[in-house]
Amino acid sequence: MGGKPLIHLVRAIPWRRVLWTIGWVSWSLTLGLLMVALVAWPIDDGASQAWQIGQAAPQTIFAPYELHYPSAVLTEQAREAAAARVAPIYTGPDPRIARQQVEKLRQSLEAIGQLRGETLPLEEKARRLEQMIRDPRLSPEQRLRLLTVDSSRWELITSEALRLLDQIMREPIREDEIFAVLRGLPRQVTARLTEEEASLVVRLVTPLIVPNSVLDAEATEAARRRAREAVPPQIRHIRAGEAIIRQGDILDALALEALQQYGLIAPATPGHLPIARGTIAGLGVIGLLLVLQRLVPEVQERPRRPLALLGLFLLFTLSARLITVFAPEWIWAFPTAALGMLMATGLGTVPALLLSAIWSLWFGLIADRTPAFLAASLLANWLTILMLHRLERFQTLLVAGLSAGTVTGLIGIAATVESGSFSPLRMLITGGMGLLAGALSVTITLIGFIMLGTLFDVTTPLHLLELARPTHPLLRQLMVRAPGTYHHTLMVANLAEQAALRIGADPLLARVGALYHDIGKMVRPYLFVENQTNGDNPHEQMDPYASAQAILRHVEDGLALARRYHLPRRVRAFIQEHHGTLCVTIPYHRAVQEAGDPEKVDRAAFCYRGPRPRSKETAIVMLADGCEAAVRAARPKDPQELAQILERVFQERIRSGQLDEAPLTMQDLQGIREAFLQVFQGMFHPRLMYPETSSH
């Protein structure tokens, strides 16, 4: 007994929902991680490792076209040369050093003067003088001369030594100029002294001459910085066919820069770049899943569609990564706008705009991390998405592709000019690649429309245009086998299309859905009043229940035909939902009359199985179908009677709850009513009575 509640609990778990959630999360994580890896991790084919500065070039490379570009290498070399030409800047002579050295000389001379005045033997004075002045360049004879020269000449020597030192120290003296200053000292001694006395002055002054001007590092660096800034960017000119580097030559920075400018090799990837890219790409994946979850209700009901779109993202990301590795010079020809076109078809305008912004960010990261590729992808996608909001003609797709190509080409040319590559040939090539990207986007979109419609049951505008052609086999059969129903569907299609335009729904989908909503009637066309031309009504001889089942069966017959002819799911929805859960009233009232009591009649046997309309377009077709039948039966004589009939049909559908699941507002219903009234008034306008003409 204890195990039964557990069994019931296990059976109560919505396993289908659980498995769907697990599968959805697993696929989402797998595809998301793959996309993050493609955006974040640089794919290196090994070619860049062969081109390293200081290594021998593996092959000779010639310039494919003429190129002018601002060379960072040449500019840096020119700026370094300009800075090297700036002479070092030294401070002015420090007067404190001059006063300090002159004071030292004065003290030394005063000490010598005192020693001269002492009453000591000459040998003792000489010994003390040697201890006082430890200059090895002062010979013993010169020391004796300092002690024995008479007082008048001594005064002249001291004054000249002080004057000479003061004069020398007033001028700037750098460390590297000491030798030159000392060598010029003898020439600056006054001529009043003898040769021997002048030599004594030089010997006294020489030890006290020191540097008084030092290097001003800040001023020197500022001058060199100004010299660097004054050098403009250096433009390098490379002629077409010129050898950029020859096989075996040592690769230097200038040749490597030229190869990168031509896109022949990729620049080295910084080590931190994959982490930054991975973070941005991961946030993009989260945003992508949130947009699908919040703005695309089909995620819950039909998981194949969002998974197909995730796979589409993965395919485009992989393609962009591969082209940057194996053919980077063709990056401007990448058909990025095709993704926006396909997303607009599969998801709608608003989700497509948001998702294309995420993809454009990834494309900018994959291409070369510059804003040009991001801007080109974003503008091309948004332009095409907005242009395809109402895709009702094939020419619209062509114009959208041409516009995307033009935008891509113009941004590519602007990026080429901004980079300094002023070659007309290169700008022409870039512009041509942009136009090629537009053409490829249209081609890929057409192929994608076929694949999405076939593999994932995505209703594309081109598929709807094909279904709207009167030569479609189902419509041709309907016209031949049930002409009254065919003309009814044409009228309903006109009503639905105008109403959809009025409230901002999809007019093409509404028209196509209206054309096929009653195709089941051609299986037994004689059972429906619009196809009964001789006045015979088979329902008068039928049991009410059989009569009701015969009428109700046209929905199942229509679905069977739709599946046989591979009509898309969104078109099949019109067949199921255009009657909702309404009841066929005439057989029901007959059954009530025959039974004599409504309680004895199974009302469910007289009602459609539904579901009720769940989109604006199917709700519009329900209202158009009911209004057309009511107006055709009543044949109103004036606009007031026509408006009353329409109001009655609208109120019946609202009161019975048929519009409860449709995303329609009261303002939408008013717009639908006004559109119907306008179309019907065009049909029942008054006509002039022409006078009869005589036969003779």
C-alpha cells in the first residue's frame, strides 16, 4: 500500500515537460559554449608563427596593390630621431657653489698667510704647509716659494687667485667640462704676475674648481617630448608589385607592419584577449536566450524553431571565424545581413533587431575588434529587418540586399580611408566586397527560407507569396469544385487583409490564411449553401446530428488536405481556429425542436473542437468569415443596416469567449470593424440606373 502513493506521484510528474526542459537546457548550453569558444578563442592556423621579427622570411611576398598608410614604425623612428637631436638641458651656475669654493680658497690663503708670519724654521713651515695643502701637483719648490715670496707679491698672488676662482665659478661648469676649464686657466691669469707666480695661482685654484651646473632631467625630457609630438605621422608608400620582403631576409618591424596592413598575416593576439572576448560573448549568449524566452512564445510550444535559430547563430559565427583565418582579405564580403533577414522571418521585427545587435557585437570582436565591422553589421541587419517588416514582393528582398550591400561598402570605404589607405583601387575593392555581401545575403536568405520552411516548419514570406498565387493546386481545385466557397474565401481574404493593415498585424499571413481556411469544403461542396445553385439543400433530408457532423467535418477535411499539400503550421491554424468552439445553430435548433427539450440534446455534438483563435490574424479571419456570411445572407440596404450586422457578429464572438485567447485590444476590434465596413460599403455602393435604349 505504501508504494502506491509513490507510483501515483511519479505518474503525476509531467515527464514530457521535464524531458523537454532538460533537452532545451542541454542544447542551449552546448550551442552557447560553442559560440563563446568561437568568439573568444583565436583560431591560429600556424601561419602567424612563421612570421616573427628577427626570423628569416619563409617566402617572398609582393604588394598586391598600391597602398599608402600611416606607418607606426616609421613614425616612431622619426620621433626617436627628433628626440635624440635635442641636446641635454643643464641648470644655470649655482651661486652657492661659487661662494662656497671662494670661501674655501680664502680660508686656505689666510692659513698660509698666518704660517708665513710665524717665527719658525723654514723647514718646519714647509712641513706644516705640506700638511695644510695636500695637492700632489704642488711641488716642494712651489711650497717654498709660497713661504718666501715677499709680502707685496704675496698680496698680488692671493688677490689674483680669489679673482680668478670667482670669475671661473660664475660661469656654468658641467661635469664633462672640468678638463677644458682647467686647461684654459693659465690664459686667464693676469700678466702682472711672473710665470712662476702665475703657476702658483693656477695650482691654488685648480683643486677648488668643481661642477656648478647639473643635468635638468625634467626639462630635457619635456623638450624631447615636444620634439616627438612635433613629428607628424609618417606615410609609407608601397607600389603595386613591390617586394615587401624576400625569402630568407630577416623580418623587421617595418616589413611585419606592411604585411599586417595588407591583411596577409594577423597581428599577435594579447594573452588577456580571450578572457575579455569570452566574457562579452557569454553575456551575449545570455541575452540571446532571454530574448528567445521572453519575446518568442514558440520556445515553449515548438522548441525546434529557437534551436534552429541558435544553430543559425552558430553557423554564422563559425563562418565568420573561418573567413578571418583563411581569407581575411574577404571579410568585407561576409553576408552578415542574411542573419537579420532570416531572424526577421522566423521571429519577428523586435526580436530580430535585438538579436542582430548581439551578433553584430560578436562580428566586431571576431573581425578585428574595430568599430567599423560592428557598425557595418548592425546597420546592414537593422536596415534589412525594417525593410522586410512587410515582405510582400520578391523585389523587396532584392532592394533590402542591395541596401545592405551599399551600407557595408560605404562603411568599408570609410574605414579604409580612416586607416590611411588612400589607394583608389583598395577603396574600389572594398566597396565591391560590400555589394557582394549584399548579393550573398539575398542568396543565402532564399536558401534559408527553403530550409527553414522544409526542416523546421517556419512560415516565410516567400512561402506565403507562393501560397497566395491563384495557380496553387489547392486553390485551383477549390475554384473548380466549390466555386461559391472560392468566391467566399476571396471576399474573406480582402476583409482580413485590410483589417490586418489597419491594426498592424501581418496582412500577407491573414490573406493567405483566409484563402485556405475553408478548403475542406471542396471535399463535399454540395453540403454548403454557397455552392447550392439549384435550391436543393441536402440537410433537409438529414438527421440534425448527421447534418451537424457533415458541416463540422470540413475542418478535419481541410487539415487533411493541408497536410497532404504541406501547408505550413501557421496557415493550418486558420483552418482549425476560424470557427473556434462555435456551434452550428441551424442543426442544433432542429435537434432541440425534435427533442422538445434542450436538456435532451448534446450541445457538444454541434460545436467545433477549436481551438479558439490564438493570434491576431486568425481572430481577424474568424470575424471576417462570420461577417461575410451574415452580410451575404441579410443583403443590407444601407450603411446603417450594414453596421448593425457587423456589430451583431462582433458581439456574438465576444460574448461566446471566442476572442479571449487572441491578443486583440478594444482599439484593435474597432479598427477591424471600421476596415470591414469600408470594404463592404465598396461592394454595396449605389449604382446608377441607365435608361433603356430602343432597338431601332
